[in-house]
Amino acid sequence: MSDKRPIGVFDSGIGGLTVLKSLLQYLPHEDYIYLGDTARTPYGNKSAEAVRQYAGQITSFLASQDVKAIVVACNTVSAAAIETVKEKAWPVPVFEVISPLVMQAAHFVKQADSNRVGVLATRRTVRSGQYPKAMSTIVKDDVSVEQIACPIFVELVEEGIWDGPFAKAAVDHYLAAWKADAPDAVLLACTHFPLLKPLIESFLPEAEVMESGPAVSLVVADALDRQERLNESEHIGECQFYCTDTIESFVELAESFLGQPVENIRQLDWKDVPC
Amino acid sequence: MSDKRPIGVFDSGIGGLTVLKSLLQYLPHEDYIYLGDTARTPYGNKSAEAVRQYAGQITSFLASQDVKAIVVACNTVSAAAIETVKEKAWPVPVFEVISPLVMQAAHFVKQADSNRVGVLATRRTVRSGQYPKAMSTIVKDDVSVEQIACPIFVELVEEGIWDGPFAKAAVDHYLAAWKADAPDAVLLACTHFPLLKPLIESFLPEAEVMESGPAVSLVVADALDRQERLNESEHIGECQFYCTDTIESFVELAESFLGQPVENIRQLDWKDVPC
């Protein structure tokens, strides 16, 4: 069996492209529909109610495009609105970004005999407590989870400021508490943050800095394979992009980040998106 | 005649408090209803269509509260959606923040025999071209208007990062082009930016840095007086605050900024706000 339908991927903006990039490496024969809700970015400081409303609306749209799976490439939605997404997507399988990253971290902690994990996230993800909760469920031994909310990292990434003194000042500002004594593993618990990974790594040279893209891609590949839903044709997968604000700003950053042309893109009209 | 109804003031978040602070100084006997749309902040990178939708919704809410005037304490809305606000508010008079600031700048330019004005704003306000247009309408002589979009200033202010190395790095980043050769007058064409005024002034020590609060307050006071709509009682005006996301984050910053307790505050439920 071969399921040629595309995989839907969404985020509040361009951050989820870090997950799409991994998916394209792990599952190169799949087609993708990527939606960045650039008109309402950032999600991370918004209320859970607002995030649920936005996520529900996007899921309805992706479901209407006949996707075979939905990857929630956004930690804020994964933490605050995953039930809404699953409900609206049913019977399409939904993948979120938290569990795979926590499983990867749990593995590291065990291997390295470490008991200290750091989490960098949006304010909403930090408040949700999903990372400490998932960590204590998976790792039986005591592991201390230290969280830092870094809301402006999202804006910096959305603005294309991935390097230089301004981005560096943001890293210095938010990670100051870890300068002298960093956790052994630091989870980038927002899909925007991998764009700042080189700066974070040079600020915390001793820490293992982990992102969710590769772990999520593994989980998606494995699940689709088990369900015999992989696209078994040999064609190179195609991406259809949607953004909810103007196309220009999205395309420029998306191309620079993905390292490939972003041609197949449309701006989604609010009226096209069912509630 | 004395009109005891409150004045409605709104912004995408806490930035408009810079205008409310001036209004409280110029018109201390008036009551105010302030709405910060914190669930959908920032507006400055959003499409004109989205900004019009949000502004229309807020205006309908304020009109339903029987305000006697509406002050649009947000440059992005003033530039992109003022017609929508006027239409929804009618017959309540609407005041925006662009014209008063431009008039003040025009006066300065004339006095100082200057021909170079700088504008710091959100991306949407810059794209709208409203400031250069208003300037060329008011000042007949040639004045060159140089605009810089500083979107992350809004986030910094909303996060309470008004000083220190991170805020300073943002100022260095955005104003680099003016470091060696600044315009004579620099307009803070976003109501959030006055919170960063001390940093901007120390980066541009030769420039006259102007904000819109005092100029708008003068215009509002004058217009209400002419229309015999001032509250002529001697009571100290009261403020009712609304925010669209959680109350805690708003209160803390609002109190720190206004320098007075913010007690009378409610979170507005999306369902209470008519479209």
C-alpha cells in the first residue's frame, strides 16, 4: 500500500520550518502542506483559549486539504491545544513536538548519568508545565527541570535576526542564570529556537543543546510506516506553503532557511478558513 | 454643558498607556476606558486587513460602552484602519496619533530651520507612508523624511525590557544608520516607543526626540472644549482597564509605567466583543 496524500505541518510562523527541514530529510518522498500563521504570530504570549481557537481553525483547513497526517510543529500549540487539534483532525493522526524531544532528552540523561535538564520555551509553554510533567513521567529517577521563557527569541527568528550583536544580547539576557552553571542538556522547546542554536551553543559550550525536528521526524516516519501510509513512489516530495500574512516576508526567510526556492505559496484569506 | 461620559482609548497592548498618561495630565477630570488588545499584540507586522478587523471589533466594543470620544492610541491603527474606526464609532469623534505628532514636528522643523526628519515605527506604519505623506502636506518646503521600522521595540516594551544591555542592543541594531549622522528631529511613531526614549536619546544625543502623547492630548482637550463636551466636575478622573489576554501581565507593567495602582481591570472575553 502507498498513501500519496500530503502531510500537513503548521506553526505560528516560520519556526516550524525547522521541523519541515528535518521531515524533508527523513521522508524525502512525501509531499507536504506547510501553514505558517504569520498574521497572528507569536502564539507564545497569548492565552490558551486564543491558541486553541487558532489551532482549531488551522486544523480544519488542513483536514479540508485531505492530508494523511498532521504535524503540530509548534510547542505552544502542542502544550496548550493538542486535544483541540486531535478532535478536529480525527481520524487523521496528529503528531506533536513535545514527547519526541523529551524522549530524546531522557535517553541523553540516562546515558550521561545527568540529573539536570534545561528547557527554553515561550511563556505559554513554560506555564503549561508540559515539559517537566513529561520528563517526570518518562524518567523515573529524579531529574530537575529548569525552565526559562524567552519570548523575544520568536520575534528575532521571525525577523530574520539569527546572528549578530542584537541576537547575542537576547541570548545573554535570557540565559544569564545559566552562564556560570548550565544544565547538562538544554531543550529548544520552541520550533523557532533552532535558528539561534549556534549562538546558544557558544553561550553554553558545556551543554548538549537539543531540538525537536529530528526526533519528531523519526516518530512520524515510524508511525506512517507501521500504518502502511508512506508514499512509496520515488518522486522527490513537493511542498505547498500557506501563510496568513503577506507572501514576501515569508518567502524571503523561508528560502534563506530551507536553502531551496519557495515557489508554491499562497496567502490564505481569513474567509477561506472555517472556524 | 458638561459631558460626564468616559473617553475610550485603545492600543494593541500597553504602548497606548504612554498616551493615556498624557491625557491624565492634560485632562485630569475625565474618566477613561483603556483597552489593550494583548491577546493579538503586536499589530505592526500584521496585514492591513487584520488590523482593520481588530480595530473595528474594539471600536464596536468601546462604542457599546457609551464613550464620548475615542482616542486611537496606536500608530499602526491610525495609519491602516482609521476609516474603519471612524465608520464604526460614528457619531462619536475619533482622534488619531499621526497628525498631532506631525504638526508638532512641522513646528520644530520651521523653528530650527531643519530639513531632515526621522520616523521610527512598526513595519506596517512605515509601509503605509502616512508620515512622509502627512509631513509633505503640512510642510510646504522640502523636508526629507527617513523611516526606520523597529518591530522588536514593541515586544521589548510589552515584555517590560525598557533598559539594560538587551534593550540597548535593539537600539544599536535598528538605529545604526543614524549613528554618525542623525536627523534633526526623530518622531517616535509608535506609542510603545516612548518607553525606550531615554535609550534612543542617549544613542542620538543631537536629535530632538518627539512622542505623540502630549500633542494628542492637546488636540483632544481643545476639541472637547470647543464641542462643550468636557467633564466639568472637579472629581479626579477614573480609569477602567480592559485587556484581552491575562490580567496579571498587564497590571504589573501598567502600574510600573503609569506609576499608580491599576485596580479597575477586566479581561475581555472574545465572545463579548461584537465584530
